[in-house]
Amino acid sequence: MRPKQTASQTDGVEYRRAKTWQIALTMMSNSLSMTFYTLIGYMSYLANVGYGIALAAAGVILTVTRLFDGVIDPFLALLMDRVNTKHGKLRLFMVAGWLLRTLSVLLLFVWLSDTGRGPVLFVILYCLYIIGASTCDIAGNMAAAVITNDPQQRPMVGVWGTVYAYLVPTALSALIVMLVLPRFGNEYTAQMLSTTALIVVPVSLAFLVLTCVGISEADKPENFENVSAAGDDAGVSLADMWRLVKANRPFQMYVLHCVSSKLSQQTMSQAIVTTVVFGILIGNIQYGTMISIVAMLPSIVFAIVAGKFCGKVGSKKIAVFSMITGIAVTVVMVIFCAAIDMTSIAGFSVQMIVFFILILIINGLKMCITTADNAMRSDVIDYELSRSGKYLPAVVNATYNVIDQVISSLGSTIAAVCISFVGYASTTPQPTDPSTPALKAMGLFLYFGLPVLGWLIGLFAMKHYDLGRARMVEVQKDIADKRAALHHGEAAADSDETAKEA
């Protein structure tokens, strides 16, 4: 039997590969981000109970301060793409970012919360958090493109990232809702949020250490080289960022697809929304969380299968198929929930089984989409290297983040404003509150309706995204040819210089 050919043998390209354990540890950068993401999901509660800010006002403050992220990201990206030390760059920036975001979290949640200080301090500390988070996350997002460019491995990098991105916040949310929250009478108090922060910080440190171990071999100068005629002397500027947005069509469509989905995800994951759906409509926030956890675990299989097929048919096809299927299943879920008394889901019943199956399928399809998205971003980075001759992983990630932050920052505002329309103008939803028809309609819209709208926009974007499997082989060949030509030119120049000296 003939041995199975590698992607390098099939495509005629010498791909950069990594060991499975290196990929698994490197993508724990997603776990690191998601630990803080879970904590920041409670920021509306912290603003209200810790700093005396009304819910609607807190939503606006969170939106405006997140826009600050869009201002600093370009400058952080330019710095990162210019720095290329002999010890690498990713670990340096991840550690620096973690230290800053950890300090800000401890100040926000533990040391200064519930001390009578108001919105000004809250805004300052949250901006400090944003600087640390951006530094750490941009470096972490770069790791996926650096660790490997093999088209069979790259989707599996996305699988590891997707699994962590879903499992970590699910596990942390379960820990918080089922163990921490009951200790405080199922009330989101300043003390409850402080305890949550003290859990998140050491967990994030463990993920940081493991990520640094995984990326250590790939985090070296030669993996960040340009392939333009100027080589590493080609400067990186704001103009590169503008040209990326203006001329890189795949990047434009990728951003439209991802940001539309991210906005819906950001909105539905707000603690006030999940409290409405699981705590009030279903009537038992602990039991509702358990259903989500049990439904999440089998959906990992979806991500693994999606990763395998992405390597064969391309990430675009998997993303499109998953979005179409996701829309159909989610519409069924909305009709089902609208037709029943949702409190019946909290007991062992036919309604609970149907809800579980639908959640399982929806979560699995989200896993498939996220897996494809992770691989597509790395493809966009390599396409930009082929197009412009400059390797700009930080600029690509930061430019995406700027647009993403501007749009997805509306998530907390959308959630807060929508919930305020159904009776929570100055207070926050609590699991002990009664359900109303208006609250049910709003909860279903925020939790299930918004993802459908996001996927419809994503389908439009993918229609104009052309980095399929065959196209990426051409891109990698072009990069390899340019790199070989550049190194040949450098070798010839060195030879001439040696001859002159002789």
C-alpha cells in the first residue's frame, strides 16, 4: 500500500509544519483570551453593583470605551510587526499584555469595586484593561498563522482554537453559575464578582505559560520575514493598513462575515441575556447552564470533522454549508421555544430532550464555522504576504480587531437597551424575576434571532471571498518563489561583496 502523501508532496510546496502537541499548547492563547472574555461578560453587572452606574448607561460606557480599542490597535500592530528580536516576539507581547490586563482586572473587580468610586474611575481602569487585552490577544491571534502554513494542519489549528474558545468559557461559566453564584444567594453582587475575578486570574496564568511553551519553537525571526525586494528593510506603516483594507478583497469579505457573527455572539453572551433565557424563561439558571454544557461537549466532534473537511475542500465551503444549516435549525428552535412554556425545559421531559438536541446541533455548527474562520484568517495573512510582499500578521489581526471592536462593541449596548425596553431601565435581570411575554420575545430575539441575521450577512460575504483550497496552493507557491528569489539575490550580493574584498 502506498503511503498517504503529505500536502507538501501533493501541492509541490515545502510547507512549515508543527507537532500536534505544539499546536495544542499554542492555541491555548484562545483559552487565555476566553478566561478574561468570560469575566468581562459580567462587566454590566460590575458597573451597576460595583460603581453605581445604571444599566443602560453602563451599556453606553462599555461601547464607547471599547471603541478606544479600535484607536490603539493599529499602533500596537505597527509596533509588533516592527519588532523582531532573536528571541521572537509573540511571547514578549503576550506576557506584557497579560500583566497589564491582570492588574486592571484586580483593580476593577477586587481592590476598588464597591468602595464608593464612580464612573470616571471605572472608565479609566477599563481602558487600561483594553490596552493589556489588545496587546495579549493580537500576539495570540498571530500564533495561528505562524505555527504552520500546511493546508492540512491549518484547519486543525482552528479546531484546537475552536474547542478552547467554546469549552473554556462554558466550563468557567458553569463554575461561576453553579458554585460561585449560589454562595451569594443567586445575586450578582460586588463580592460575587470579586470572587469570580480571583478565580479567573490564576487560570489565565496557567494558559499563558502553556501557550508560551507551545509557540517557543516557531517564535523565531525567520518566520516573520517579508518577501518584498526590500526584505526586512521594508517599513511597516499606517499606509499598509489602509492598503490592506482598500485592496485586499478576501480580507474585506472575511471581516464582513466574521464581524456580523461576532456582533450577535457578543450580544447573546452578555450575562443579562443568558440570565433572561436560562434564569427567567427556563426558570433555573443552574439547570439551564448544565443543559448547555452537556450539549457543548459532543459538539467538539463537529469541529474535528469540520477541520478534516476544511483541509480537503477548503474552509469557505465548510463555512457556507454550516451557516445555511445553522439558519434552518435556529429557526426551528425559535418556533419551538415560542410554542411552549419554557419552564418545562428545566425538568426531564420531551421539551427538554428537543431543546437539548437543537442546542447540540446549533453549537456544533457554530464550532464548524469558527473552525473555518480561524483557518481563513491565516489564509488572508498569507494572501497579503503574496500580494504586497510584506508579512503583516499583527497588522491584519489589528485591522480586523479595529473593525470588529467598532461593530461588536455595540453588543453590550444592544443587549442593555433591548432589555431596558422590557422593564429593566434602571435595574438588571435577576434569576428570581418573573417571566413576561415581552421578556420572552426579547430573550428569544437576542439569543437566537441575532445569530440568524449574522449568518445571512456571512453568506453574502462568502459569495465574494475567493481564497478556496486551490487558490491557496497558488498563494503558497508564489510566496515560496518570492522567498527563494529574495534569498538568491541576497546570496549573490554577499558573493559579490566577498569578491570585491578579495
